Amino acid sequence: MVDAISRLARAKVSRRTVVAGAAAAAGIAALPGSALAQSAIDGVLTAPNRGGWNDQFDTRSANVATVASNQPVFSPNTSSAMQQAISSYQQIAMSGGWRRVPEDQTLRLGVQHPNVMALRERLAISGDLSRTAGQSPAFDTYVDAAVKRFQARHGLPADGVVAAHSYQAMNVPAEVRLGQLQTNLNRLQKQSYDAQRFVMVNIPAASIEAVERGNVVQRHTAVVGKIDRQTPILQSRITNLNLNPYWHAPTSIVRKDIIPLMRTDPTYLERNDIFIYASDGRVIPPSEIDWNTEEAARYLFRQNPGKNNAMSSVKINFPNPHAVYMHDTPQQSVFSQLMRFESSGCVRVQNVRDLIVWIARDTPGWDRSAIEKVVSARTRQDINISNPVPLHFTYLTAWATDPTVVQFRDDIYRMDGSEQLAMSDSRPVAYQPGEQVVTGITY
């Protein structure tokens, strides 16, 4: 696919020549200048295989609900839908793609501005706005609905306001999006899964699907690893749940987080119910450790269950060589963040109790009532799952369960081969002593 795009780029002497070539293929090469380019765009907009909108375009149907689906990403239908989407994006790219939308204005409902014309064209080419919605510098309800649909497809807050993040997603060239689709189709086709029942974590989307018999029965927002502490790609099975768990700090977190925190706040461990243990089980007072060295990394750090515990109510265990797991968090506000790449590799799960009830469904004696009773009592309890649930941590930045609704996400770990697909906000930052998630640690 990269070679195909390279050939396309070499053949494209300029944007105008590509548009002209596409137009000539359509038998309209005699049209001059802007009429030629517009004819190529019209060819894309009227292509019968694009789908998405009908002639009775209505803002009530053009909302984020049209993006939602109970079809899982891991499905035979996804491969077929992505292939159809690739065909559409090939046509768009060969017709010159889309023009860059000027980024010098924040656009929203009610605004009158010449940039709205470029916005309308961009949204129409990608299938978010019907060509019957007209051309006008007014940001009307048609454009508002189309912007919200576009934002939902790109994992952005669907607020209808076109600002920095929306512009960044819109102005990725069509040929780059085409390459992104090809790259992710290849990843998807290499993936094996049990269609009956599984959990899938999509790292770039920071989202989780619980799938049963070909349908998504639960979706959960997630927080995944930072770019310098990445969540690994893996396949495993969920075998065990710890209710009201202890938290054992990995050596990497002791070095990167706890030691720097103790240098600036010597009361940190005491305030967060974290105790230090020697290999013989002896509790070591923090005052006995030289925090100006890495001496502390030799010991075990364990946090007791309770309101400050880094995993809050539950830890979800599965065998893996990376020592990662899924868990609850006492800081629920992190799930409302746009950039949910904050952990040290583990996966935090919003509404995690719904997920663990589903996971433990076939385990005798562990229905929702029993689980909630233990959690409320803050007593330690382990649950061994009778039928371990297959688990997949995957990396998909583009997919489609419907060929007219193509989903894109930022290439947070820079695996897709284009810098334009990674948001600048995802770059690693230096550790700040004040960086805290209740316990002061990003885990």
C-alpha cells in the first residue's frame, strides 16, 4: 500500500494535474480551470458507491447516532466494509482529495464566514454532508449535524465546534487516510479471535468492547499507556478478579514515580496507605530509606485496599509477560478527557463493575449482588473465573463496520508511518512532581 501511495505521489506533479487526470478519465477534460476541478469533486460526490446520505437529507438524521453501531470491530463484516471504504478513498485521492480547510477561525452554529464554504466541501467529500445541503457561507444546522458526525467518527467530542482538534483531523490529506485504512486492514486480517465471547481493548481509541455472539453487549471508555509507557499488544484470557485488591507498585513505578515524589513530599506514602516490605516480610519505615538514591527499588511497595487504592474496587487479571492488567480507578474524571493516554501501561476501565459482572456471569455464586456486597464491605476477595474470557489488546487507528462510516483515531504510538496521524498532544512529557492521579502515580 505504501508503494501504491508513493507511485500516486510521484505521478501527482501538482494537485491540479491529478484533478485534471481524474476529470479526463470521466470524459470532461475540455472543461477549463476551476470548472475542471469542480467537476472532479462533483464526480466524487455523486459516485454511486459512496452511500451515506439520501436525497431527503434531514438534520435530524445527520447526527452522532448514525455513527454508533452494535457491530464489533473484530467481525468478518469489518474486513469487507474496510475494503469498500478503501475503494471510496482511492477514488477521492485520485480525484485530488480535499482542499485544506483554513484554520484561522473557530466555526460553530450561527457563524457567517467564507471559510464555511471550504468546510462544506470538505464534509461533503468525506460523506458527512449531503451535496443537497447547498453552498453557503452560513454555518447552519446542516453543517452543524455534519460536523458532529465527522467528530464522532474521529473520536472527538461531538459538540459541533470546529477548532484545533477538528481542523487537525480534517486536514489530514485523503491519500494519508487511504494509507491508514490499508495499514489497519492488514492488521485486522492478521487478527484471530473467538467470535462467541471476548473482550477487545483498542489502544488508540482508548475504548473497550465486550462482544458476545457477534454483537457488542458493552462498551467502556478506557485510559491506556502513555507514549513512553505503552500498553502492549497482546492476546490472553481473563482468568481472575481481585475485589478490593492490594496494589503492588512495579519497580519501574518505584523508580520513576515514588522516589521523586518522596523527595518532594516525605508524607506521601503514609497519606496513601502504602507500606514498604523487605524480602523477609519486615515493614520498613520510609525514614530508614535514602530517597536520594535508588535504594527503595530493592523493596516491595504495597498499598492497602481503600479509598486511595490505585485500583479502587477491582483488578482484572490475565496471564501476560508484561505484568499489565485492567482495573478500576478512584479518579473517574480521567474518562472525560480527550487524550486518555495517561497510564503506565495498564488499562483503566470506566463502569468496570458492569464489565466484571459480565465476565463472572458463569462463575457460580458471583452475580452482581454478591460482587457489590463484597466491594461495599471493602473486604479482600478473589474470584477465579469458571470460563476464562478471551482478551485482545489491539492497535487499530482506522476501521469501518459500515463502509459509509469510517472511523479514524490518532496514531498515538506512531505505528502507522505518518507523522500527520499523531497528535502533538500525545508526545511524551518530562515527569512533573505534581503529576498525580489520587495516589500521585500514573499507573
